[in-house]
Amino acid sequence: MVSRSYSNLLELASGESPSFSRMSRRIPRIMTVPGIISDVDDDNRSEGSCSDPSSSTTQRDRIIIVANQLPIRAQRKSDGNGKGWIFNWDENSLLLQLKDGLGDNDTEFIYVGCLKDDIHPSEQDEVSQILLETFRCVPTFLPSDLFTRYYHGFCKQQLWPLFHYMLPLSPDLGGRFNRSLWQAYVSVNKIFADRIMEVINPEDDFVWVHDYHLMVLPTFLRKRFNRVKLGFFLHSPFPSSEIYKTLPIREELLRAFLNSDLIGFHTFDYARHFLSCCSRMLGLTYESKRGYIGLDYYGRTVSIKILPVGIHMGQLQSVLSLPETEAKVAELIKQFGGRGRTMLLGVDDMDIFKGISLKLLAMEQLLVQHPEYQGKVVLVQIALPARGKGKDVKEVQAETYSTVKRINETFGRPGYEPVVLIDQPLKFYERIAYYVVAECCLVTAVRDGMNLIPYEYIISRQGNEKLDEVLGLKPATPKKSMLVVSEFIGCSPSLSGAIRVNPWNIDAVADAMDCALEMAEGEKQLRHEKHYKYVSTHHVGYWARSFLHDLGRTCQDHSRRRCWGIGFGLSFRVVSLDLNFRKLVMEHIVSAYKRTTTRAILLDYDGTLMPQGSIDKKPTQKSVEILNSLCRDKNNMVFIVSARTREMLAEWFTPCRRLGIAAEHGYFLRISRDADWETCMPVADYSWKQIAEPVMNLYTETTDGSTIENKETALVWSYEDADPDFGSCQAKELLDHLESVLANEPVTVKSGQNTVEVKPQGVSKGIVAKRLLSAMQERGMMPDFVLCIGDDRSDEDMFEEITSSVANSSIAPNAEVFACTVCRKPSKAKYYLDDTAEIVRLMQGLASVSELSEHA
């Protein structure tokens, strides 16, 4: 539980703050049905809900920004008694910068998060009201022991190392999974959700959650408000599936992620790893449509956004214009430039992933390989305080100090230290001054989510007119900068002019440093110009605006879909379906079945009557009995419509004398066991198989777990037992390859569920439905009941045909038509059932009705 806090923000409102009175009108209305907001009168609303006649007036857009820390600095008052607090914006906070970067006065921002300082329980109510009314911030107060287990425990000792590719192979290498720390993490995320619920209007507000500290928060919010407009941006790396799958709560975290509407990553690599995890662990597939990547998750489209964050241009340029910055630049020029020395600069947190020691070793190697740099080149390493605590931080500090000492003792001389280590806190303008003077910036982290140091360096090197005067540059002098960056940091792909290095390769980093020092001035200027153009346009405002635009686009269909929640705990997810797409209810179809007299029933086999995962594909005795019961009813015409061969289907369904079978997608058809097989078209020329089969053999040899099925009229390449990622990749290649070599053949090449199939043109399950309905019509049997059930793309042709048959008079005018797909997914069918077990129960219910009428 939380420390003493407020139970409802309305209780804190004094009525004197106009800004708060505006917020009070936006408290959410009650929910009468999951995912549906009630519009009932005030008298009918539950306690705690709120209504106001003015709530219908135009309101400003509102975004709730949620992160571990608020963009607030707190300072205890120094008035003698030490009571009370002074609060100010933290201008270095990305959360504040994204608001300023947007520059949108029509949008209201609310911040939810923790303060860096502990607030005594007796002061929490007062602090909450001050922060809400003055800064639009909602503080989340956590007991110190809970915060320690949540932040320094699970976040920093378990998630953070793992996401940076450190496996806990021993107790000393990252924290091993601890269930109590995980429970603390979940509890804190739940507390954050409670705070958000006190201020959110789920109909209108957008919620934007930031970083790995709050990864299960989307589940709590989605559970409370099925249609919440929710975005999540991960600022850390996302590891490969081989690393991520070692996490004991891997599926819980993935499902929590997927309760967002939009998930953002800095790079394609991070997004690709996430999508791979969703594929391998949850069986989900993604597709790209018109440039947008989306995952279908129980009918909801979860969009993936790939865009690195930028810097706040206005803040940097204002700091560059400060007199203090100019004075510090002049001081550094005198310290280094006046002695004819060139500065290389490193700015890193003092943690295990920033690669400070590797950078120092590269500097040592540079001085060994190039003695001419001794006395002329200085590496200034600014070591910022680590954000975490633990043994690893102390080890990094000890190694850094000892390495610096060794280098300086070896290569130093009176008045010259090759490495200057600054481990004291610097003001921001001082850091900017170092950027301005440095000839090259080195960012050699072994793994980092984004790292904005190179961006800050580029803008600082662009400078301004006053700094040009301090630097002794003539007006309009082209600017220059050089970057050596690790290929393992998020900003690396966007800095194409930087010298990219593997930080573990000490020799390569030393060579890169030499290259940066020796590069021609014109080349340095061109690289700087290219970088400056990118960084100055892809700033934090551009990033935030792009993310929010995509979030709005993703959420625009919320009101046009039916939503409800399923699952318990962190397995909770929301099913979202088109308003016309609903579950096929047993009572409804049985009632229609009873009052009709001429029925057509078309059933797919694999994935419909037989689960896809079954090894033994033969129909069960129960399925055969159900089909026989349906076939014995003289009012029924029952067909199995399958992609399987006619020999296999004929053998399996030998006991079903009156069952119609359509094999190989309907190319072969017979109306009963004793009837002859017919074809839907003249006997085709299968010489194309001589072209297609060698191509399929090639892909089978190179794709472990794939197989080829040679049917009479078709060839099917299946990768059901192959690696899902590799199999899907190979299937796309095979599809393109076959379409190319078979371009002039009378065949179609189609991808299915873990398959690529080549079959004659014009063959589809829709032809079966059309022929069956036409045959019944010719016999004077106008169907007044049509049931069609299937599970994959090939069945969509049947759904389309029977749906259109209502309009073209091939069935009775008032016929009951049921097109039903398996599982909730986009489909031309209007109904769905969850799995094969439900289908079998449904068919058994219809069979029971037929048996009763037979004995009546």
C-alpha cells in the first residue's frame, strides 16, 4: 500500500484554482458495461463519479504523461524551522522538454510520477495540492522500502541488466530473478494506475507511459478502461529473444506491453527483437501496411513506432548564449588551446554499460601507437553519477580511477596529463562549454538505449556568433565536428557521418580516434553539416508530435468497436471486434435450425473440426458420429470442404455415407460416398509442377523443419515445424520466387497459415459454396438455413460467397445465414467461435436437434 496520500483529487480542490476547476469537469463518468461509458443522468451515477453541464463544452486536448520520476526539483525551505518545500521544473527532464518542444498551448499536460525526495506522510496532502495546482503534477508517494525493492531491486538489478544483455549467470553478474522484487514492481505499477484513475477522462485523454519502470501499467489501465488511449515508449534497448526468454515473467511483460495501443522504440533493432519475442512466445505475427507496423492482438491493432528521441533545441541554444558559457569556453581554450593541445571528450554515466574503461584503454593504445600525440592530445572524461547502486558501480569506479592513474603516470609530464577525469557534478552550461571546445566526442557505450550526448555535442559545435568570437572564428566560417560512436547505442543509426566502432575492439577505437584527429577539415565540415541538419530537425518536439500523431491514428477506431476484457491478473487482455462481428451463440443458431427445413452446412476440416496442433489428423469417432447424425436428417446437405487430397478425405470419412466432400480447395467434389468424383473445371495441365517442385525442394533443403506435400492438383510447402522467424522469411522469398518462375503458367501462388501453395487458377472454396447452393436451387431445394465455418484465408472465399448469395437469390429471401470463423480476427464472416472444441459442441447441439426430430 502507499503512504498516506489523497484518495480523490477532488477532495484537495479549494475551488480557488480555475485550472483545477477545469480538471474537475473531466473526471471520468461511470462505466455500465465493460468498455462502454454511460451517459446516464447525475442521479443515477455512482458515488465518486462526476458530471457538470459544462462538460459538454469544448475542452482542450489533454495528455497524461506517466514516468517513474516527475520533471520536478524539490528543495526543503531554509527558513529556520525546515518546514515546507520549494518546487521548480527540472529543465533537464525529457518529460518537460517534450511539452516545450511541442509548443502547443491548446494541449493540457498532466504529469504522474514520483518525486526524487522523500516527503513525510504529514506533508503529502499539502505537497500534492501544490504540485497539482501549480505544476499540473500528480505525485505518487511510495514507502521507502517498497521504492527500494521496486527501483533499486527489480528495475536496476534485474530488468536493466537483462535489457542491456547481461545474463545473471552468477550472483555477481546482474541480479537473479527474485519473486518478492517482482511483486514490489507490480504493486508500484498498480499504485501508479490508481493515481492515473483519479484524474483521467478515459473518453478523451491520451496516456503516454515512459520506460521499463512501468511496463505492466498498461494492463492495469486497460483492465479499468477497455478503450483507454494508451501509448508506451521504451527508452532502453529491447534484447534479442534469446536473452529476453530467460526472464521467468517474460509472457506477463509481453502481454502488458500489448495492452498499449502504440509501442515506441528508438531503433528498428529494438522493435525487431520485440516482434520476434511476440512471435516466438505468443505466436503473434505482424505486418506492415503503408509504412506502419502493426500486431493483431485479439482484434486490437497494436502499432509499433520506430523513432529515436531528439534534443530540446531551444534549451541548448539558450544555454549556449549564456555569459557563463562564454566565460567557461574562454577558460577551456586557455587551458587547452593555449598550450597547443587538442581535446577529445567523453561524457558518460559511471556505470558498467557506458564503456569508460574501454575508452581509456583505447586512449592508452593511441598514445602507444602514435607517440607524436603525447603532450598534444588530451582526453577529458566527464563521469556523471550512476543512476543505480551496487557492487558493479563501485567496481567501475575503481577500475576507472586505476586506469586513469596508470595512463597519466606512464605518459604524463609536468604540465600535461593525457587523461583528465572529472567526477564532480558539473552545471549544464559547463558541460556545454566542453562540447564547444572538444575537437572530437567519443561515445563508446557497450550497450545504451539512445544516448543524446552526440546530439548535444553537434548543436554545441554549431555555436553562435558570440562563441565564434571567443573561439577566434571569422563570421560565416564553416563549423566542424567529429564523432566516434559505438555501434551498440540507439543514436548510432541516425549519425551516418560518425565513425562507428565496436567498443570491445580497443585497436579499432584507437584507430578511429586517430582518424578523427587526422581527417581533412573539409570532410569534418561536411560531416558536421549533415549531422546538424538531421539533429536540428529531428528534435524532441518532432519526436513527441510524431508519436502523438500516430497514437491518435491508432486510437481513432476505438469508438467503432466492441470491447470486453478476458483473462485474469497480468494475462488480462481486451478483445476488440467490429460492431457487426459477434460470437455465434448456441441458443440463437439452434432456434434458427429448428424452424428451417432446407439446410446447407459447409465445414472446413483442419483448424475447424480438427485442432491445428494435433499430430493425429484423423477425425475422432465423436466427430464422425456428429456428422452422420447431421447427414441422416433429410433436410440437410452437409459438406466437408478441405485442402486435403481426395484419397485421404475419402478414407477418413468412409463411415459417412451421405457426407459430401470437396477436396483440394474444391477442385474435386462428390455429393456422397457412393457418388463419382467431379471436377470444378476441365482436367488441367500439371506440367507447371516440373518448374515449381525443384524450387520448393531448394527451400526445403535450406529450411529445417519444412516439408512439401504433392497433391494431384497442387503443391504445398509447409513450414509449421520450422523456426517461426526463419520459416516466415523463407516463405516470403519462396512466394516471390514461385510467382516469378510461374508467371506464365495457369496457376496461383498463395500463402496460408504456415504454408505456401501453388494451385490451378480459378480453384477456391467459394466455388464449392456456389455450386452447392446452385445444385440445391436446381433441385427445388431453396436453402433457408446456411452455416459455413472455417479458420483461415482460404475459407474467406466461402464466407464471401454465402454472404453475397442473399442478394443474388440463390437462397430463400428470409434465410438464416451463419458465416463463422474460428477465433476473433478480421474476417468476412459475421460470427466467430473461440476454438475447435466450441465448434464440435455447436455441431453436437445441431445433431441432437436432428436426432430428436428423426424420432418424433
